[in-house]
Amino acid sequence: MIHLRTPGEMDTIAHAGSIIGRLFEALSGRVQPGVSTGEIDRFAEAFIVDHEGATAAFKGLYGFPGSVCISVNEEVVHGIPSNQRILEEGDIVSIDVGVRMDGWYSDSARTFAVGAVSDEATALMGVTSAALEASIASAVPGKHVGDIGAAVVRSVQGTAYGIIRELVGHGVGRELHEEPQVPNVGRAGQGPRLREGMVLAIEPMLSAGTPDIKTLEDGWTVITADRSLSAHFEHTVGITKDGPRILTSADGPVGASTPAPGTG
Ligand code: MG
Ligand code: MG
């Protein structure tokens, strides 16, 4: 079942989501060479729980051992934070964060550059971020879930990048993962119709090579099958009559709408 949320419920999700947006701002100066992913994990959890009633939603979810997911280079998602994993100049690191607050979830991810990175890594991150923006812009009432993935496909066309098909976005609300699934490869007009009140985590994941993935023996870490670099950008987005409302932005004060670029 696809739930429809009131504007007030979206405000609550946006409140949780603004914590993630501000966490990412705080992390941008901390994701540096020599820092371990374990340190980032501890900083993230402390930042989240500093807000009354907020918890790191991924901690223990399905048995996940970290507070946030930290995936380096060829790791796509679900990387386990570790004091042994030290970031190096030139790495790219995807940090995926869920916050639960007042019984509601919010979910967002961003790929960070560690120091100076290759032109290839910069381009991959740029295309992935642009794919997220384009797919958010298509998240309006009357379109379909397939239009979101179709926008990702259009954004990536003309590059040699792979779109990770096996991992998808999802509804967000009282649970972290709700219906519908939001594939990153879609066809316009296909899938459930987008309606005012739907809240979706839109999250394109691209690779610099193959779209195929595999899971490491730790049972969590998903990597590209050819070990090419991967990037991941995600926002939780509310479908409103005024257009897409990003619910995981740093400057998203409770009650205020944050329109996506180009949607007014
Ligand atoms: Mg996420
Ligand atoms: Mg998600």
C-alpha cells in the first residue's frame, strides 16, 4: 500500500531530514585523508542524537552494525564503518544516513570527495548528482514512478556510466522502506501514478563501469562487479501540488517548502 501524507506529516519528515542535510554540511570538512570511516560514523551518530528525539535509523536495522552506511570507491552502498578503514587522498566516499524522529523516517545520501580526486571521479559524482536533480524534477502529481527512472536514464545517456538497476529508491514514512519501489531505470508513464502526499526516497547510484554489483563476504557491502568507482546521491522528496518538496535539505525549516531546481 502506498501511503499519502499530509503537509504536516511532511513537515515532521522534513524536520528529521534537515538533521541529515546539516550533518552533510558538517561532514564536508571532516571527510579528509587520514580519517577513518569509524570516526565518521561516531561523529554522525553524535550529531543526530544531539537533536532531542532523533536516532540514527540504520543502527541495528536488519542487523546493520553501524549508525550510517559509508561506502568507499567501488563500494556502492551498505559499507560498514570501521576504525581500520582510513580514507586516502583521491577516494570518493558515499555516506547514506537515515534519521528517525517522532515516529517518522528520513533518508538521504551524498558522495564526498576526499581531498583532490581524479577527473573521472569528479565527473561521475557530477553526473550522479545531476541525475538526482533531474529525477526529483519529474516527481510531480500526474506523472508516474517510471518517469523518475526515465529521468535518470536521460541524465546518464551519452556517458559510459552504468546505472545500478538492482538497487532502488522507495517510499518513506512510518517505516524506512515503504511502497512503492522507485527504480533508477524507468520508462515514462509506467508504474504507479504519482499523487500529492506521496513521500519517496529517490536515489540514483551510478558506476564508472558495469551496472552489475555483488555483495562482499561481510554480507553487507555492495560493490561494483568490475570494481569501478560508484557514486550515490539521495533525497527524500514529498510530492505536492506545488511540485517536488525536498525533505532532506539543510535549510529546510519546518513548514517551509524547498522547491527543486527548475521547478519553481
Ligand atoms: Mg539512504
Ligand atoms: Mg533510501
